Amino acid sequence: MIADIIAQDSRGHDVLVVLVKGFLSENGNDFGQRDVNRALESVGVKYFRRTEAALGWLRSQAGG
């Protein structure tokens, strides 16, 4: 699993790139539980139950 990547910019300086992954599932009974959600976030995974929320998050990541 990739959580962080050290990259170099055009001037050769190290840059930390943090990748946040998204996970979409309508199974809120299991994945929507607070402890499960915290466990996912602790490894860089953001949980979404609704497609619209996931797409909104994805669009915001592309602009950042």
C-alpha cells in the first residue's frame, strides 16, 4: 500500500506527496461505524456511502 511518496520537483528539491484513497460502499452498517471509519482514515482511506459525496471529494482532490 502506498501512503506517501517522496518526489522531486523541477529544481531537484524533495517534495512529500500524500495520497489519500477513497472507498465507496453503500454498506454503512459495517463501514459506517465510527471505529471502522477511524481505522480506514488511519491508513489514508476516506469512506463514502454516497456516490455524489465521493465524486465531490474526487473533484476537489483534482483541483488541489
